[in-house]
Amino acid sequence: MSQVVKIGTRDSELAQWQAKKVQHLLHQQDIRSELVLIKSEGDIDLSTPLYEIGVQGIFTKTLDIALLQKRIDLAVHSFKDIPTQPAKGITTAAVLKRDAYTDILVFRGNGEDTLSAINDDNYKTKLIIATSSMRRRAQWLHRYPHHQLENLRGNVISRLKKLAESNWHGAIFAAAGLERIDLRPKESIDLTWMLPAPAQGAVAVVCREDDEVLKKICIPINDEPTAICTGVERDFLKTLMGGCTTPISALAIIINGQVILKGSLHSKDGQQMISVEKHAAIAEAVNLGKEAGAEVISRGGDKIIESIKYGS
């Protein structure tokens, strides 16, 4: 291929890491490329909590426009940021092999007292935990209803700085985001009980739907197991009509030829929760996410979703 492929990305260090990963994979096919840095709406407003902004594709819309205007050829996103209903004329060309999908709690200071309080079954200590994610807030409050949650926005570097300068006991991050740029503090723990956002830890490459050349180029960098699992998770999210500002969680993994999906829906305050687990052989897993989402709706999930939408 003679043309230089223009890869669009947000300008944060993490986003550029993801784009450079795609660039490296394309280089292995002798495909030349260059990065085009574009600031998203989600990077401009860093004070309003994401769940209050309520805009689908807040981190992807600007790149979508650049793609459709042919200012770039590919766009690279954290897959969890892409709306389940993509912009017209844009398609997912590849999903890279997934990194860590877990959430982690980063302590302020050494965290010994905070960790002790978290493990205290008597719930005597009221902690202050920061996150801008409605999903993380809801799951945390479901487990620790006596804790106080604070908003935390910005890229991972600025969020770590805000944590260090705050009076908070800790803040929740995606493990992949910190580990990719070697910033995960030693003073942190994996929240193995917290279900991640659908497609968390996965990087997606999108292109114009009618660009057959770019779609073909991206085939070798697509990781099929990751694509299957994230597809199931996003089907679950789409069935529940949720987005990145809705407390919907899902994780699909493949074990011995079986796709195992765990999903949950919480009310905003964390008091209500509906969880589901479903299994299917890989060849029969095409509707697994939809079936799991339908089950959650049938068990009262529609009422929780309605309360989230209308604030009741």
C-alpha cells in the first residue's frame, strides 16, 4: 500500500499509546502511517461528571466527524467509549487483543488504614472514594453504602495528581489505563468483585464503512476471541439501551470453548441490583448478550432503566 494511513486519536498519553500500538501492528505489514491528534469533547469539559453530561460518544464524536470528512483514515478508541449504535457510515474494522479488564482502587498514601476499613465487615469507617463513572459509583455503593463518592475527571495523569492532593482515601481506575503507560502505583489493589464496563480493556479501530482497502488492512490485527467477548458484552449493553453513563456492567470470557457472560444492572444509588450469568458454546454465542439483557429486563431491569433516565 503506497498511501500513508492517517490514524486519528485523542491527544492524551493513554490514547496515543493505543494509537501507537495500532501503528506498530500496521508497520509489521509494511504499512506506513502517521498519527493525527484530535481533542474530544470529553477532554475539554473536565469538571462535569460524565453521568451528568449524558452524551453518547462524548470521547468518539469528534474523531467520527474527522473520519467521515476524510481528514483521517482510521480512528483508535477504547472500545468501551464507542456507542453501541455507531455513527452512520462508520464500522469497527478491528479489535486488538484485550489487556487487563479489571478496575483497581488506588490509595492516597500507603493505604493501610483504607484497606483495613474496606475489609471491615462492621462498616465503622466512612471512606471518601473518587470516580466519575456511574457504573463504578453504583457498584461501590452497593457494597459500601456508607461511603462517600466524589467526582474525578481528567486523563489518568491528572487524576492521579488530584488524588494525591485531595482528602480522599482512594480513587478507582481501569487497570489497563495505568498499566499501559507504566503508571500503576504500588499502593493499589485489584477490585476483583467489581464487574467492568462492557469492552473495558479492549482497543478498537474504526474506519469508514465503504473503505474496503482499510477494512482489509485491519483484518490481521483483529483478535477474534476478544472480538467475540466484547461483542457479547456490547450486545448486553445495547439490549439494555445503556451507554457509558449507565451503571451497566458485563464481562465475557472463553473457557474450554464456552463463552461465559456475567452481567449486572444497578440503580444509580447502588441499592438495587440485577445480575445474570449465561453460558454458550462459541458457535452458539451470537445471541448470548441479547438473551442476558432480555432476562435482566424481564426481572425488573426496565424499571431501573426508567428511573435512571427520568431521575425518579
